[in-house]
Amino acid sequence: MRLAIYQEISSVKESGTSAVAALEVGPTTLTRSTETSVIVSNKQTVVISGLMQEREEELRNEIEQLEQKRGEVAEALADMRAKFG
């Protein structure tokens, strides 16, 4: 039996604030893939490795967004206290 195995990981790259990022048009897609072919006899076991990806950048981005929202809420509360005492 011949097995053809294809695996792909795709993600959209977060745009930065650098001068290069300002020149980008549309989102940038990051893609990694692997392709493997194996031939095995009946009842044989096949073990292959796969692609792994950590998503630390998403968590950092979400934390930054929450901190920004917290700052906006704090400013709004300060404005309300100033207006209404």
C-alpha cells in the first residue's frame, strides 16, 4: 500500500508598525507544509512526524488589546468622575 501524506499550516501574519509594514498591501499569509510518501505492507505500522506551531504572538496581541481597553475604560471613568463628581 502506498500512502501520500500532505500537511499544511497557514496563518495570517499580524501587520506591524514599521515602515515596511506601512508599504504592505493586504494581509500576508505564512504557510509551512510537508509532504511524505511511504510504502507499507499489510498490517504494518507507520509513524511520521508532523508540523507544529506555537501561537504566542496571538496571546501577546490579545493582552495588548485588553490593556488598551482597560486604559480606555479608566479614562472614561475619570472623565465621568470629573463631570459628575
